[in-house]
Amino acid sequence: MADIVPLRSARDDNWWAVMARVGRTNRVASIYSSRAAALEDREWRDAQVKAHANFLRSSKQPPPQYSVAPMRWTDLPKGWKPLPALGFLRGQFM
């Protein structure tokens, strides 16, 4: 008989979240299993914000600020969906 492999372990519950902040509102932009992947995504999102700075100013949208934080899967809000790179879609911060 093959060894029994648990579906989830305590280690599986630790994730890294890329957090988007606009004003006082914080949202989980994306989640990753490694800190390195989360940092890479944060750098990419920061680059997108810089590349679209003129657009953000002209549309009067505050630029989101991104950070990386540890997160447990159980702390993820129900119905969570990843955020677009600039943090908003159809004129509203997601």
C-alpha cells in the first residue's frame, strides 16, 4: 500500500500576499506561496503604476501603493479575486 499523503499541512497555510493600499483602504492584490514570487509581483505592479502615472493623474485616480505581507489562507476574504495591476477597474478601486 502506498504512503498516505495529507492534503494540507500547517506549512501549506502560510502564503505571501501582495497588498494594495489606496488612502486608508487595503486590499489583497495577489497571493503567492513564496516570498520571492510576491516581491517580484510587487515590483511588476510598481513598474506598471510608474508607467501609467500620467493616466492615473488625468483620470484623478490615486496611485496604489504595494507591499508584501505574510498571510494565512484562512484570512483571505471570502469571494476574493486578484486585483488588476493598477488596482482599479472601470474607475473604481476593487
